[in-house]
Amino acid sequence: MLVLPLIGFSNETPTSMNEGIFSKDQAKSGKRLYKKHCQSCHEGSYFKPVLLAWRGESLSSLFKLITAAMPENDPGALEQDQYTDILAHILYISGYARGENKLDPATLSDITIDKPVAK
Ligand code: HEC
């Protein structure tokens, strides 16, 4: 039997992007914020290919980039919660399923970016 050392490792199984990692309310809130802070530069269709290009990376890396560099004309201007809601909206319009639980920024490093599964 193989005994894995758990100390210092997360024993959480990696979460898939397709498990419903954000909630409906969160995506709704994100839609409003997105209109206000992102839409002037990005069409909604911008993000699907971006997410595909980021496949295999952790969702926290993309989130860090967004929080540090966007909106490009005022980087880092929003609250962490606002960025999180915007990320939920971006995932929703890019074809990922909504779920019951809110996306929590603390768990993003356990999530690997993958393709949306067609329903
Ligand atoms: C003033 C214009 C502007 C605004 C507002 C803006 N962005 Fe951007 N964004 C850019 C530019 C320019 C780039 C880099 C060029 C490109 O890849 O199209 C970019 C790139 C990105 C990328 C791709 C990063 C990558 O390297 O793959 C993401 C994701 C992104 N923006 C998210 C957002 C989000 C979320 C918001 C709102 C909080 C936002 N942007 C607001 C101009 C803007």
C-alpha cells in the first residue's frame, strides 16, 4: 500500500472548472461590475479564447493577473470580492456551469483551467 505524506500538501482533489464553481448570484453581480469596469475594452467573447490559452494553468494565476493588471486604465482599483464576481461572470459567459456555492478566491489555486464541457 502506498502511503502519501499529507503534511505540507493539500489533500483536496483538484477541482474542475466544470463542477459549478461559482453561483448564479455571483455571476449576476459580476455582470453589472463587468459592464462598468471591463466592457469598454473587452467584448464578452474575448474571454473564451483567453481561457483556452490558459488551459492547464491554475485559475489563481489568471485571477492574480486580472487583479494586478486590470482594468488596464486603473489596475487594482476594485475590491477582491468585485474581481471574484467579475471572474464568475466571465466564466459564465464563456460556457462554464453555475453551481450552488460561491467562488472563493482562497480556493482558486486548487482549480486548473480546462475547457467548458458542452451540456
Ligand atoms: C482600458 C482598457 C481595458 C479595460 C477597462 C480592461 N482591460 Fe483587460 N486588457 C486590456 C488590454 C489592452 C489587454 C492586453 C491586450 C490583449 O491581450 O487584448 C487586456 C487583457 C486582459 C486579459 C487577458 C490576459 C492574458 O494575458 O491572457 C484579461 C483576462 C483581462 N484583460 C481582463 C479584464 C477584466 C476582468 C477587466 C475589468 C475588471 C478588464 N480587463 C478591463 C485592456 C483593458
